[in-house]
Amino acid sequence: MLRITKPLCQHHIQTAIIGAGVIGLAVSRALSKKGHEVLLLEQATSIGSETSSRNSEVIHAGIYYDRNIMPYKSKFCVEGKQLLYQYCIERDVPFKQCGKLLVATDADQRDSGLPKLVEYAKGNGVHDLKIVSMEDIKDPYSDVYEPNVKCTGAVYSPSTGIIDSHSFMQSMLAEAEEHGATLVLNCRVEGGRSAGPNVILTVDGEEMVCDNVIVCAGLHSHKIASDILSQSNQQSSVSKQNEARKIPRQFYAKGSYFTLQNQKQPFSRLVYPLPDPRGGLGVHATIDLSGSTKFGPDVEWIDDAVINPYDIDMNVDPNRAKSFYAAIRKYWPDLNDDNLVADYSGIRPKLWHPSQTNIDNALKDFFIATPNHHGVQGLHVLLGIESPGLTSSLALSIYLNNNINLSLFFCLHFSLLYHNFVIQLQQQYKLYLSLCM
């Protein structure tokens, strides 16, 4: 593993991937296994130290996402779940397919919300869900027994699980490096510009010529891509090209987690309320591989004037515990006072904000900006990669790998056609000169 403080200057790279979180690592693995020369650039001193290390570590089933509104999330989550379980088995990555209960806490949620989730899931190709009653959950002989859960009914998802995300990321890095990828830590991408068929990146003050640049930088993806597009726009005087180079902006939603202490662990599987209409999955109960229970995340929208994610206070406000107690006691009324301890927080990159009006539903999906969106050849930008990003990572990497290889095929194909055309012109010109003599 190469860990240097600055990349080699004046170097030509086939594919530079910006961001060594779970998505960047998955893409590096996929491309390097297909023979790409891959340079993985990370500004932190370790991999997966931001969004990828501040989540619930859940393998999602693919339940929530309306395929007509969020086609990427619905597709990649379902495909990614199967790929992820298979990967964990093959690579000895710790995981547990523990299952999940999505609980209704009133009659309307039971009669309307639960069937709606099942229909969403069926539309996405998830057919293993079943609606269970409160009596089923209280029955010690049922396969959904959770005596501490209070609800009016629930949807049981047997294919939901948990994973050691750090072991997963380390495994993908090892595979990528086995196939020639190079990781460079502690380096900062300061901008870039298009240069014909290439993208020239500025990394720690030095320029690097790249055939492909894939921006998987999480909270920083929009800033990095905007700098590249802005510099590229300055080279173009065509207003249509400038207009085409716009990409959606990222906003931020903070989610805090609290850990249970001084009380017996209440659940043997994950327990979720129905999705939060403000943009999250509700304050859910997650068990980790050691059996400990944590609750969260909640949803705290950051002011839309905040551009730099480093301006966000990542500390968990202990006063938010009050709302956690209220939310958790809807499905676990036996939670005792003072038994929640502030743990950690994470930031979700969003492409919409509640302060906006007439929000385009398409912005609630993952956004993959290709040269068709912004006009810069070789540049691919991943935006709004929040949950279920971990679950989707392997499927998303296959999608990008296929699209980039297809683009390379067409570039090589047309280059070859152009080369042959030039040769034919030269031959015809020589023939013309010989006839004129």
C-alpha cells in the first residue's frame, strides 16, 4: 500500500478516483479488477473516515424506495444487498443477517403504512416481506418474537442485516491493491479543468492528467466537481455548454446517535419505526455485531446557507436525548430515564432542502452526473450518496464500471475510425500526387 503525502507530479493517470470511502473503494476495486490503472485520492489520513464511518452499518433490504421516483436507490439497494452478502461470505467480512421489524405505532400506520411498504418492496423485487400482528411479535414460538416491542403490527424483513463496515472497506482496498490500484492519503484535490479528452486535476499544487475522473467524495463531491466545471467553463465561450455543466447542489442533514447503557439489551433484531417524512428512516434501534444497541439517527437539517461541511458541529447535543426518549418509547415503552448516552453523529448529503419549494422528486435519488450532464469528457460525479449507499456500493461500482468501459470503447472506436480515415486521406493524396506528376 502506497501512502505518500503528495502524488507524483506531471503524471498521466488512466482513472483517478477522488474519495476513499465505501463508494470510492468499491469503484476502485471494480475498475482495477477490469484492468484499469487506478489512483485513489483521499484527503484524510485514513480510508472511510467521514460518512462511511458514521452510519448504522445496516444492510438494507430495498423496501422504501419508489422505483418510479428513485430508480437508482431501488435498483442498487436490492442488487447490492445480494452482492454484499455474497462478498462477506467469500471474503470473511463479519456480518449478521438478523432481520428487521418495521413497526406501526397506531392504526393508520398499520392499515395504510405497512401495506404501502410491502408494495414498494414488491415493485423493487423484494418479495420476502410479511406483515405480522402484535400477537405474532409477542408469541415466543414465532420467528418474529420480540417481547419488548410495543406496536399495532409490523412488517418483517428477513433479509436485512448488519455488517462490519470497516472490515468491508479494508477488504475492498486489499482487493483493489492486489489488482494494481494505488491509494494516496493526505492529499487534497484543489480543482481541475477539462483538456480535450482528458481532465487535468490540481492535487496539492501539482497537475495530473487523467483519462477519467470519478468524484466519490461524499460531502465534498459538489465542491470538487463545481471547481472542475467552473474552470472548464472559463475555457468555453458557448453559453449552452455552460448551461449544460450545471449539477445539483448538495445540502446537509445531520443525524445523531445515542447508545443504551445500564439496561439489558432489549432486541434480537433491528427495530425501525415507519420512515420519517422529514427525510430519514426514523429513530431506529440497531444492534451491532457485539450485541450492543444504539438508537438513531434523527434528522437535523443544516441551514441551507452552509456550503462547507467542515463548518458543521459534529458533536452530539445531549439535549436531543429528550426527543429520542419520546420517539423510542413509542415502540419500547420500558426505556428507563438517563439510560441514553450521546455517541456520534453523521451527515447525510442531500440534493434537496425543506426550505425549498416545488422540490423535484428526482433529487431524492442518487445522482450520477456523466459527461452527458455537464459536457466534460471523462468526468463522472456521484452526488447525494446517502443511505442506502453502503448496501448499494458494490452494485453502484458495477454500474460505473460498465458505463466507463462503454465510454472508453466508443472513444477508442471513434479514434480508430478517425485514424483510419486520416490514413485513407493520406493514401488518396499520395495517389493524387502520383497522377499529377
